[in-house]
Amino acid sequence: MTHAPQNIFIVEDEVVVAFEMTDLLEDIGFNVVGPSIHLEDAKVKAREGEIDIAFLDVNLGQNKTSKPVADILRERGIPFVYITAYDPEQISFLGPEDRVVKKPVSSDKLIETLRRVYPDLETK
């Protein structure tokens, strides 16, 4: 049986969006790891953090993507969801198993996405 996520990692380079997501998730009862707005910080947290699932913005600015973070999470067996304004076909490194949520992201969309990964999810 899959356990419900407690610690959700957010990687998002737009500070306002990162904190909106943090507030939404904390309001429904989750602990947020991060948010990380820079790639290097995100890689450290991905390697060392206590994480159950992650939401990763695809484009982190300055020709950087969250792919290295996804690779670390994949190695650790931690599920993740890409969040992007791009169409999935535009993301060259997207794998067949990778999940994508289109921006803008509402609280309903975050919960719906979490429920796809964790069908027994209960929120406040």
C-alpha cells in the first residue's frame, strides 16, 4: 500500500509562484521542502531532503532545467511531477512515465495530481 505524502518538494524559479504553491500545500496539511528557486539548491535538497513527492518547474531560467533534479529524484525512487507552461511535446527530455501539469496551477489541480499518484490521499 502506498503511503500518503507528507513532505512535498517544490522547485520553481518564480518566487511568487513558489510561495503560492507552498501556501496552498501547507493550507491542506503538507510539509513543504523548499521551495528551491535555484538549480544548485534544488539538487542538494533532492539528494539530501526528506521528500515524498516533488513538483518541478521545467524551465529554471538562464538555459537551466529541472532535469538534473528529476534524475536525482528518480535515482532515489521519489515520484515527481513537472509543472510547466510548455506543451509536453516541447520538452525534449520528457520520459514516457513522466507526469506533466500545465501552468497555471490551482489548488484543485495540485490535489488532483497528488491523488493520481496517491489514490488514498486525504487532505484537511
